[in-house]
Amino acid sequence: MRRSGCPAAVVRASRWLLLLLAMLCCAGVAGAVTPARETPGPLRDYAVDHWTSREGLPHNSVRDLAQTPDGYLWLATWEGLVRYDGLEFVVYDRSTADPALPDNGVGSLYVDPTGALWLSDSRGNLGRRDPAGTFRFWTSGEAGWPQVLIHAMAMDAGGRLWLLFEGRGLGCLHPDGRFEFFEAGEGVPLPLSYPHMAIGDDGRIWIGGMDGLVVRDTDGVLRRAPAGFGLAPGLAWPYRAPDRTIWLVAGDGVYRVEGARARRVHRIPGQGDFTAMLQDRHGDLWLGSESRGLLRIGARGVETPPADAARPAGRIVQLLEDAEGSVWAGANGGLFRVRETLFTRLLARDGLSGDYVRALIEDDAGQLWIGSTGGLDRQGADGRVHAVDLQPGVAPSVLSLARGADGDLWVGAYGGRVFRVRDGAVVARLDGFPGHIRAIEADDAGAIWIATHRGPVRLVDGRVSTPRVPGLPTGLVTSLAWIDGALWIGSVEGASVLRDGRVRPVALPPRDGARTVFAFRDIGDAVWIATDRGLYRERDGVLAHVGLAQGMPVDSVFQIVPDRLGNAWITSNRGMLRARMDDLDAVADGRLQRLTLDRYDEIDGMSNAQGNGSSSPSALLRRDGSVWMATARGVSAVDPRRWRTFSALPPPMPRIESVRLDGASAPWRDGDRLPGGTRLSVSYVGLSFLMSERIRFRTRLEGLDADWVERGRQRSVEFVGLPPGDYVLHVSAAHADGAWSEPAQWRFSIAPLWWQRHSVQALCAALVLLALALAYRERIRRYRSANDRLSRLVDDRTQALQRQTAQLIEADSEKTELLGRLRAQAETFERQAYEDALTALPNRRSFDDALAREFARAQRRRQPLCLVILDVDRFKSINDVHSHAVGDEVLRQVGGVLAGACRATDVAARIGGEEFAMILVDASREDAHAVYARLRETFARKRDWGGVDDLVVTISAGVAMRDPVDTTPTQLMRRADAALYRAKSEGRDRLSDG
């Protein structure tokens, strides 16, 4: 035996922690463990996940595994220590800053009762990570122990850490820092040790060996295991179970140590050498082998994972059950995980005739009938699958199933074939239906309805008939359902209902684009319709839509199945969707804006996420409450009661991982004081290895946020420009449908910038007050000086103003007289702008405005409007014979006559030379004729025109009435002008219509 000294600081600081915190830590770990279910599912339904260097591992050989109480999973590899949080691998090696490992070849890991992680490497160096996350390393050269691989560690009840040095012997590190080294005597194969070591409650140390088991007895002597144990020669090694039982593995036997003897409990021949062992929370034993993979021994006997699952390549070095019940395997070919899943599977490996399943149905005896591309199968109550021979020598592809009123099974197949099955045998076969039979349904009267490519047909007593009902689909029928005395029909043309010989179409809104109907399901007082644009609900003739806009993650859904716990399970091409039935109704009613649901796929144990539509039934609720779904690879089933158990998993443990200030990584600890004015970014993680990518987070910054802020799956939060003060960041995590965890916390404070310090602010405030006081005094001085100047100025200005007052009074009188003259002149100008100077009638400009106004009013009110254009006949001769002065007088008198002939609403105007016009408002053509007749008579009676005796003056006129097709006054004017031209051409002194 050789002793050497070691710095007391190695363990002195931790000795009291080892003793005082052991129970607290163990209680914490126990509290984090998922409550065990009484019976685990069959191993064939477990999922196997696999990680290699392609997913981020630095090396594919995983030598050891450990999980610390904070939830992290740790891996020992030849290229460093790896920490896994469920999403990312973080590698610590010689190149990393915090910590920098002494050597990359990590050999073994051990978590002691305080929660500290111990690690060793290929050069005999030892490291320790305390529960606060701080690393400490001791090199073999400084410590004085062998510089070889430490390939196993264990701590006894006294806090002594035992180290197994490859090929050299056993070492012991005492809590006070002393180190002892033990070499085995002659005949004890300790140099041929194997990396497994266990310490029993009695203090015996069991050490694995290539040439048999070595025991360090309570007397401190190393010797071979007793021959009375009956262990097979060769490789043998120990395992300490969570219940403190010591198990021994040798050859093909598994032994339990019971006092002074070892009893063989299991013998598993044909598996080669076993290299790793685990007892899980159910008490089942897991064994990893050198080259045959993994197996489990439990109530179902010896089981292996699914044959089609990933299989550890090479030796399984270590097994670990994490806090959530998953089993991890470290192997030469990477990291593996075997986990129980929510869904179970039924595949061709289990006896199905084909993996591409299209239809499912359950009979009164609880047997499950399964239609696939390989034919028809029946699963009995014993779980065994039996093929049903539908057609000798040929296995037709089954698309649809239905049960008749007499209990017979009806089978629709590819190629337009229909089979009738009774007691597992075909009793009738019908051929020749157009297309493929995607749906079959039985009605209350015993008739069988068959979906074809040319609409539905009816089968009664072996006779096939095609209903001749207007509105019945004539194309491809994709689904049928008999609901409340009516046949619901889904096709590529939409949905319709056949009741009492009449068809009622179900009008799917064209804006949604739904075209193909896959299934109907009556739930409560409503019928739910699965389509290629989501779900529709029809209730009392009212249709409501639940699609992408309402939160559905996919367009095409194939079937909706309500379970007995208030869930709705919805099948699709992207897995099984689950929503609360109450939420679906609330969204359809408009009481809830967006639907919240979960989506399950292969990661949850489904055999395939692709469901099947245009076949039926593609999903069903069985009598035992489980929900079954046809997929592109077998059948997937979920028991909602197990879902409730899975959803009750403890929430992930949140951990704050890193802090960045202005984009640069910064060390952090509770109580940090950070500089003000910086951009603070905090990254966090939820430690769970079950569906880690679905973990959701929320944060609350105490001192800023009044309530929690939902972050979804975002794993960091950023704050910019936090004001000075004390803060506490709370981070909480939850599974997709689970409860929120207790929060992780980080306390920190923001230091004020120089201008935010109270002393600086007080000084600035004092300076501001002083400046204000000085400014006030200066302002008062200036005010008094200005007041004196103002008094003198007022006296001077008063005298000047008195002089100016007299001048202003005189000027005001002159201004008043001038304004009067200007006003009169302006009125004259305005009158001249719109009045003819000779006749005092409106001029052409005024006439055009009046015509446009009256034309628009007549159009708006749909009233008649007449326009009369008049011309003085032979007016030029009057000027030539009697002078222009007489002509002007004649025009003035003509204007007076026209003005006297108008009503108050009419307008008479001189529009040029001897030409006049009259606008007759709300007047008919006959009214215009009457006005002209009176004018003509007035002209004829007058014999002294222009003051010349016996001077005769006549007028010609053209009249036009607004036509409904007229769009502008110009059209009316043009017709009246043309009529005037005709009147003058036809002899003058007359009226012509236009």
C-alpha cells in the first residue's frame, strides 16, 4: 500500500456538504422524478432516438453518462465533456475558456450525494463541478496518483471517493484531502479491471474485471469474489441499483447479492457479453451487450426494442434512466435513448397484411377489422392479427368498411369490388361498380349505400339501384354517413344530404375553397365535416368554419373523433391533432378567436404521420376508449387516459444559461451589478428531454413587468436601456399542454450612468436653481429699466398722438367719401359684367350661366325645360333706312317686351346683335308656343317702333325642349338655333320647333 499527500483544499470545503446536503439533494432528485406508472408499455412500442457527431457530438464513442440534479445530461467522450439540455450539445475541452479541461479524453463520470459532478480523464486528472456550476481540477502530477485513465468512481457513506485506475489499482480520496493507493495481492486480477465499480451498504467495494470479479472486503483486503457465488469465468462486473441492491453480471447470468451469497435471477443465453445494466423505476432490468444491442427483463419477459428502430452500434458502455423515465445508452456508435411514447403501433411486423392502412372498424365482439393495400385483417381480443381471405389467390386493396344491421361486415375494395363477410368468411361478392369503393354505409332500413365514381348506389337484397333524385352527386363520392335518418354524402363536388327522397346541398362557402369532403361525424346536436380546407360544423342549417385562419395547422383533415375526456382527435397528413371539443365549438361560435391544439407525429410514437383520406372509416373510437388512426405505415393508436398521464409530466426545469452585454458574453451570478445603458440579453433553457422542441417559456422582470410575458418557444429575452434599480428575472417553462414550472431566478441591479447618480443630479438641480435665481434678478432689473424708458416714451407719444388725432379725423372723412364712390363704381362694373348695356337684359355671359344652372336642375328633378331663341326680322334695313339710333331704340323696346312676357322663374336675355333668348323653366313645348303667340300679337299691335310711325317689327323664333338623352345645355342650344334658322328660311315672323 502506498500513500501520498493531496492538497486539503481538494475536498475539505466539501466534507460538510457531503454529510449535510446528501439527504436534501436526494430528496430533490426524487421530487424531480416522474411519478411511475404501474405498468410500462411493451418495449416494441417504445421509440429509439439516436445522436452522433452529425447532430453535434464531438465524438461518437460515449463512455459514460450522468444527470446532475439541475437536470443537465452529461456525456464523457474522447473529445471532451458534453452537456446536453435536450436541444443543444455544449462541449467542454482544452480549447474552451470556462472551463478548460486538462485533457480531452474524459473516461468516467460520477454524481455524488451533494449533486456535484466528478469527471476523470485518460491522464489521471480529476475534476469536480459543484451544484453552483463552478469547476475545479486537480492534475495527477500534482496529486501524486497514477497518470493513467481513471475508468470508474464511487463514493462510500463516509464521503470517501474511490478511484479505479486502469491497469494499476484502486485509489481513495478522503474528505480531508488525503489520498491512499491500494495494490492487489498475487492472484487478484485487479490490473485487468473493467470500468464498473459499486459500493454496497455494508462497505464492500465490488470491482469489475476481465478475469473475474474483485471485492475489497470490510477488512480492507482485495480478493477474488467467493467461488461459492458460482459466477461464470471471464468477464464479471457489479451494478448498484437505485434500491441499493448489488447486482452482478457474469457470462449469460444476472445475479443478486444477498448477504454472503449471490443468487442467479436471470439467464439470457445467446446475447454475448453484457456490458451495462440498469434497474428502472418500475423495477425492470435493462441490459446492454457488446454487440447485440439492448434488452429489458420485466413482467413481459425478455423484450427488445422494435426491430426497425435504431440499434446501438458496438458496445453499450453505460445505461442511465433520466428524471423523466427515459433510458439512455452510451455506446461506441453514439448516444441512444429509449423512451415510452404516447402512441402505440400495429404494423406488418405484427402480422398486418400490408402497412398502408386505409380503413378501420370494430365489431360488437371488440374485434378490430383493418383494411389495407394488402387486404383485410382481423385483430382478436388476444391481440393477434389474422388475415381474411377475400379473394383466393388475390389480395384486393381495401378502401372502406361498414357493418350492416345484421352484423355482417361490408368491404369496399379497389377496382369496384364489394365483399360481404360473415364470421370471418366471404359470403357474397359484387363486381362492376364504377371506380373504387371509397365508402360504404348501412341505413336504418337495412340497405347498403356504396360510393362509386358516378355517385352513390343502393344495395337491397342483392339488387343494385341508382337513385334518380335531382341534385344527387354524379361524380366521385368520397364519404358516406347515415346520421339521424338521412344519408350525408361527400364528394369532390362538396356535401349534400339525402332525406325522404330529396337532396339538400350543404353549401360550403366558395371563399374558403373547400372542394373534397372526407368524412362526417355527428357530435352532440351538430354534424362536423372534414374537408380539404379544414373542419365545418353544421348546426340547425348554419355552417361554421374552423380552418387555417382559426388556428388549424393544416388544410386537409380526414376525420374528427371525440373521446370520452372532452378531446377531439383530428387526423391529417401531418399527424394527429388534438383540441378540446369545447374550444372547437367556441371557435365555430365566434366566442374564441383562435384554436389551441397539439400535433403529434413520429416523435410521439406514431408509426407514420401521414393519415389517409378518401377512405373510410380512417379513424375510430374503440369501446375501450382508445382512438385508432389509419396511416401510410400501419395503425397508430392513442389511449386518452395515457395522454392524461403524459400531459401530467412534471414541467421542465428552467435554467438561465448565459448573459450577454452589448452582444458580448459576460460572466454572471446572482446579485450582479451591471453597468447602465447597456443592451442585456439573457438565454435560458427548459431542461426536459421529452419533446424539448415543444417547450414554451414565459418571463417576468420584477421591477419592470407587472405580469408574466409569454415567450412561446423563444429561448432568450433582451432588455435595452433599463433604468437604474434592482431587478429579478423570473423564467418559467412548461410542456406544450402542461403546468408551468417554478421559476428560475436571477437577481441583478443596473448601475446608474454618471448623469443618473443622485449626487450628480442634486448638484445639477442646485446649479439650475442658482441659474434661475440669477436669471430672475436680471429679469427684474431689466424690467425696471424698461419701465422707466417706457414712461418717458409714453409722454412723448401722447403729445404726438393728440396732433395725429385731428389729422386722422379729417382723413377719415375723406376716406368715407372715397369708399362711397368706389362702392358705387364696383356695383356698376358688376352690373355691366352680367347686363346688356342697351336693353338692361342679362347678357350672353349671364345667359350661359342661367342655362347651365336650369339645365342641371331640370335633369336632377326630371322637370321639363324649354329654350326659345328669337331674332328681329330684317333689322339691318331698319338701321340702313332709319339710322342706328332708331335701331338701338327698337332693340331696347324689344327687350322690354320680352322682359314683360317672362314669369319670375323665366329668363330673357340679349345674346347678340338683334338675337334674344328665353329660358322657360318647368314649361312644356305648348307653353313655349303660347308665349311666342302672345309676343307675336304684341309686336303686331305696336306701330311706332323706335319712335317712327307705321314702322312694323316682326320676330322669328326657334324652340327646343330638353330631351332625356341630352347631357349638356349645348345640345339644347344647338336644336333651338337650328329651329330658328328654319323659321327664317320658311318666311320669317313664325316659330319653328327643334
